[in-house]
Amino acid sequence: MYRHISDNKNEYNVRRVDELNEVLLEKERELNDTKGFFNVLKLKLEIKKIYKEISKYGSEVMEYENNKFNKSFN
């Protein structure tokens, strides 16, 4: 899966992962203080969604770095 990812797209992905990590930490702190089954369930679903986004952006960052590393040796 060798797609071309531009430098700008990579910078965006890195920034997005950082932003999502901050949001994730906030949601996890909020989860510790939350009471009520449905409120906890709602937060857990939001956290799961954030993890999925981090995974998507993170995999693109890793692919870009891998391609960049491989190109430097060719």
C-alpha cells in the first residue's frame, strides 16, 4: 500500500493526532468523574471513536515516515 502522502498532509495528520490525544485525555478524565450508566456508555463510545480516528491518522503518519525512510536508502 504505497500511496503518496504530501508533506502538508503529513503535517496535518501529526497535528490531528496531537489534538485528538488531548481530547482523549480530557474525555478519560471526564469518564472517571461521570456517574450514570448511559452517561458512561456515551463517553465510552466517544472515546472509542477518538481511538479509531487516532489509529487512522497515525497509520498515515507511519506510512509516510516509512516511505520517507525507504526513499532515503534508494
